[in-house]
Amino acid sequence: MFCKNCGAEINDTAKFCPKCGNNISGEEKKNIETKNDNTVKFQLKPKFNWGYKLVCTLGTAVLWAVIILFFAIGSIEDIEILLELLSMAPIMPMAIVIGVVLLYTIIKLIIEKMQYDDLEYNFYNTKVEYKDGFLNKEEKELKYKYIREVTMNQNILERIFHIGTIRIFTNASSGMVYGNSKHNKMYGKNGLAVHCVENVGEQYKKVKELIDEGTPED
């Protein structure tokens, strides 16, 4: 074989190039690692939990409805007009509010379910890849060597529904997860946050083991 650094012909069993001193064994190890990184060692796929998502979405919708009603009622200065409107149709305002809340909840749950069906977290030899193919295609790659911390947590609601969250922080992460929007809820800043993980304890151990094994020693 030939040295990739200087082009000199060397013995197949040599570990170093006799001409330039290049580490041949190191190159072979690197090539093996690169080849292994094309094979998924573990896939973490969160499962949409209907009960948990229903409680969260419905709670958010009701909260917004109360806030909007509060400001709407506050904008009617004449109390007599407000009482007259309520006496004319006491059930209609509440029916409208309930209808809007239910419609918002149903639409949001359907969209989130479709999104979760396309979510993938693939763990390779030295990296993890996040893929989301719903609506806008989104992909993210994170090398194990840049990961600072892996955590697992369950709030009270998650414990009730037997799910949890696994978070992966990088050296640039702030340690916080921002907001509940589609873009922000799936990962923390410069890291990853995987929600609705079943058997979260076992999944966490597997993820941490893979990252520890794939992280080069200093």
C-alpha cells in the first residue's frame, strides 16, 4: 500500500510510514469509524401520547380562551349592555367559546400526531441525527464529541402517562429549552430534547451508553 501523506510505498503491516512518519494505523482506524457511522446502531422514536397531549393542548386552549374573554368583557364599559347581551343569549357565548376551544384542540392534536409519525433520532457510532419530514423537511446532526451532558426527566403529568423527556446538551447549550413551538420544542438551544419517550429510563441508559462509547477520550 501507499502512504496518503507522501505517497511512498510501504509494507501492508506497517503502522508508520518510514519516509514521513505518518500514522498509518490511525488512518485505518479513522476509515473504519467513518464506515461504521453509516450504520444506525440505535433509533429513538418518540410515540405520540394522546392522553398527555390532550391534557396539555386543552389546558393551553382554555387558558387562552379565559384571557381573551377577560379582555373582551373588560372592553365593554357599559355594564347594562353586557347584562343585556347575556340575558338575550346566555348559552350562546359559552357555546362559541367551547366550540372554538374544541376545534383548536382537535386541529393541533392531528397536526402534532402527523409530525410525531415522521420524527426520528438515529444514533450512529460517533453522532446522532435528528430528522423531521413533516411539512418542511428538517435534519440536524450532532457529534458525540461536542455533547456536554445527557439528562432524563419526568414532570408530574409525564409520570402519570408513563413517558419522559431525554435532553442532550452540547458545549454551546444554555441548559434551557425554549417555548412550545414546533421548532423549539423538539430540541433545546444547540442540543436535542426528545419528548414523549416510553420506557424513558431504559432508553436514557441506552442513549448515554452509546454517547459515552462514541466520545473520544481526551
